[in-house]
Amino acid sequence: MTERRLIRNAAQCRECGDLIVSKHRHDFVKCKCGAIAVDGGLAYIRRVGNHDDIIDMCEFGTVNKDMCDND
């Protein structure tokens, strides 16, 4: 069985071009101009700012899960 998981929580700002990455839970990161922010690390995806200013750069991967895995 495979499961899709977030492996990089990132976004790019259309205003300033800054690429920002949230690396851990509650890691709230703003771009240099302050137009957008990302949060959540690999635990959740949160975006702040005008959605037209955000280029989503998240990456996902697949993980093989054993049937007995309790994760």
C-alpha cells in the first residue's frame, strides 16, 4: 500500500519572487516583501496572503506503508 505525503511545503511570491519554505510545524515564514507566508512544515499546508500572489511550490512523494503500520 502506498500513501501520498508532503515532502516540501513551499511557495513563491509573485510580487518579489522570493521562494519560502516552512520546515517544521508552526514554522511561519514570510516572503521578503511580506505579501505572502507559509506555515505548517510537513504537518499541514497553510498559506497567508492574496492567492493571486502565491505560486504553490509544494512537493509530494509516495511512501510504502506496511499493513501493520500504526502511523
